[in-house]
Amino acid sequence: MHAPPLVGFRVAPPLRFLSPTKLRTYATCPLQYRYRYVDRLEAPYTPASLVGQAIHETLEVNFRAKKHTRRDLPMFEAQEEFDRVWDRHAPGPTGAADFDDAWEDAYEGGRQALEHYLTEAAAALVPHLVEHRFRFTVPSVPWPVVGTVDLVDHNGTVIDFKTSRRPYDATYLDSDLQLMCYAIGYAAFRAGSRVRPGELPSPYFIPNVRVDVLVIGDPPSVQRLEARYDREHLREFGERAASIAAGIEAERFEAFWRAPDAVEDASVCRRCAYADRCPDALVLPDELLKADGEDGDQEE
Ligand code: SF4
């Protein structure tokens, strides 16, 4: 099944804000950023990205309810929520065995990973804030950063949920722009008027961060990564955000692997929603159905 080629027309209104997803997308591949935010091309779900989305939405519903009830959802309600999201976006059977099998496998794997998480890990979480909006400014960046933190627990730890077919690299949090945004966003919220306009909050206000990776497999498992960002992390974040903003302003939207000294890493394209249509993709369309998962981030 081949998608139509990408057409490079631009219809985007002027940029008003950055988001963790925009920053991460540009850092991953400027061309992917262009497709998504400048050309505004539709990005159809893959089996892996729909698993991420269905788990993300189900956990959001679970923790919103738990804030009041202090209990996780009964399993059948959580599974109904997962199915509701799945049925809204998944294609029906096509008769093409590989295609249908990939979607069926993803559905089963996602349901099992969700059940495992709710049984083994969710009980220890006491939600304080769920889907909490934030906004902060970065020196030398002309737009504010706006986004939503998945969960802040009662200890003030910022928690994000991911899904993947394999565990993340142990150093993932050291450089993840998205989690840094969440930490800074919550810090800015906590610091309030103590943050001067155009500056990042003091490291004193930066919370602990954690990502729970729901690893889809047989059996499923949960990987927990934790970090605490310091002054050096904030400085690096500020530099990277300013560099990305400069690239967006200058409309530098080349494929990531065309940058000087870049590595031609096909796994980046395997996780890209536009890989089936991108002329610069490093993978063939047939390799994409079993690609590794995205985390189902909702657009900020
Ligand atoms: S397929 Fe690869 S090169 Fe093309 S936009 Fe996606 S990540 Fe970039």
C-alpha cells in the first residue's frame, strides 16, 4: 500500500508559540517539522502510534478519575476506553494479510501493556495534577513554549508515559527536550512571579522527572527512568531551543541526515509518520508496518 507523494505547499499561519513536540520534532528532523507544522500534512496513524495514543488517552482518563476517587479504573473500564480510541482511528480489515496482522498484533500488544501497567505500576501513583498546562519563555527565543504535562504526582514529580517495543536507552532523559520542557514548565508554574520575563526559572524550582515506558512484548514490562535537571541542563536546553528557533525562523527544513556530520540513522525515519511519502526517507514503505512505537503525544 503506497501513499501519495508529499506536496510542498505552505498554508501555515505565523507561528505564535513553540511546544515540547515542536521542539522535539525539529530536533529529530527539520523536514519532519516542515511537513507537520508548515505544510500541515496529515499524519495518519501507524499501528505503533495508535497504541501510544490509545494508552495515553486511557491513562489520562484513569488519573483524572483517580484524583477524586483515589482508585484506578476497573480493568474493563480501562479496556473500554482503550477500545474507544482504537475504534475511532484504526482502519478496518483490508484482506491484506501483513497489513491486517500488523494492526491486530498492535492492538493485542497495547491492551496487554495497558493491563500490565494498571495492575503492576499505577497503584503506587497518587495524582496531584493531570494534563497540566504550562507556559514559559526562553532567552533569545521569540515565542513562548506552551504545553501540557501528563501527570504530576503528590511528591511533585513530573511523570510522562511512553510506549515502545523495546526499553529506552538508560541515558534518554539526559537530553530529551520534551521532559526538560515539562520540568521547566512546572517549575515556572511553581515559581510564579519569581521568574523574570524572558528568563528560565531557577534550578531550585525544577522538579524531579520520570518517564514510565510501557514496553510492549511477551510478557509486557514497565521501564522507569528518573532524572533531576540542574543549572547545566538548563543552560544546554536554552542553547538548543534558541538554535531550533533560529532554524525555524530561517526556514531551514532539510532532512536530518543532510546536516554536516549527521548519521544516516534509518530508525529515525522508521518512526516518522511521513516516511511512506517522504522522498528523503531512509526506509522503504514495506518496512514501516512493524516500526517501533511513538508515544502518542497529543498536540500542544
Ligand atoms: S522520513 Fe526521515 S527524512 Fe523524511 S521527514 Fe521523516 S525523519 Fe525526516
